[in-house]
Amino acid sequence: MKEVRYFYTPEPMSGALPDDEAAHALRVLRLAEGDEIFLMDGKGTFYRAAITEAMKKRCGYQIVETLPQTPQWKGHLHLAMAPTKNMDRTEWFAEKATEIGFDELTFLDCQFSERRVVKDERIEKILVAAMKQSRKAYLPHLNSMIPFSEFIKRPSSGQKFICHCYDDHLPLLKDQLTPEEDALVMVGPEGDFSIEEVKAAEAAGFQSVSLGKSRLRTETAALVAVHLMNLTH
């Protein structure tokens, strides 16, 4: 029995795989005319298709069956984080969070941030690869880095949380999340959010919460937050 092959095709009705996916299908996997493949549009639908053209740089296909997928969680799950100085850790988070499942990722430029530039294209490729590997029907939406002060002013539906370590008696995020309601969680840099940022976020409607007694690295804290949101929803 042949392994099922999945390819990301944001425009599935185009009838041909994007160039990078075509190269992988033809040069790496050596798929040929007549082979069956599955497409994912990142918007909630899979497609069963048959290859109709296998040229040097073109992989054409015909859609055989449309397969709408049921969302695996309710509500919109949004994680906003300060990227780590070592980008490998941020990239690891992006991959693992996508495997678990969430809807949106925003990078924050905070007062104590050690990295203020992120290559969106690189992160986008990681999100796509993780979506394909974990066979998720939805591709998380990636936002470019934004100053913390601007981000907290943006309108957002549902619950809003800021995780920090300034108070040992904060309620736990897992106990505050409301099932099936949109949720936005912010995680700060290695040096945490500043006191001023925490106060500004609270004034903007964010609730201060804790992720537990352990002090976590930024990428670990962000992954824990995504996991808790996913479990609750």
C-alpha cells in the first residue's frame, strides 16, 4: 500500500502544484502521471487528486474528491510572543505549536526583547511543513512583528491574557480559559514583560495569569499556553 502524500496548495482549483511542491513531488518523491495525491488548502479542506501531468517543473492534477474537515477545536486560538534571541527555539515552537493546533501567531517587540527582527518567510515555511506533517486542515495565520504597545490596543474578541512572573499568586491560565471562546495569550521575552507593559496590558483588558510554578523559557511557556488553549477548546 502506497504512502499517502499531502501537498499544500492554497489555490487548489488552479490544477497544478506550486513550484516548490511540484519539485518535491517530481524530483524527490518521483511521483508520476496517474499517482494519487492529497491536497490541503490550509483553510479547512483536503482534496483527493490524481496527477495528470508530470513535467520538469510542472505537476498538474485533477481533483477527484473534495473533503471538508471538521475543526479540531472551537474558538480562535491566538498566541503572541516575543521571539527568542536564538531563532532555533522560536522555530521549534512554531513547528510544535502547529502540530498541536492553533489559529494565529504574532511576534511582539517588547521592552526587554533580545530579538527585534524575524524573517516571516522562514517561519511561514515551518508552519506549512508542520501543518503537512501533522495533517492539520488549517494553516496558522502569521503576523509580522509589532510593538507591544501597538498590539495591546488592537481589537480582539474573546478572552485576553498576559503571562508573567511578577506575582506568585496569579490564577492559572488553565483555570481561566473558557471552553469554545476565542482566546489570546501573550508570552514575554526571557527577561519577562516589564512592569509597565503588564500594567498597560491590564489597562487594555488583558488578565494576568500564570503558567504554573516552574519558570519556563519563552518558547516552552508559549508551547504550554498553546497546549492549554487546545485542551480547553
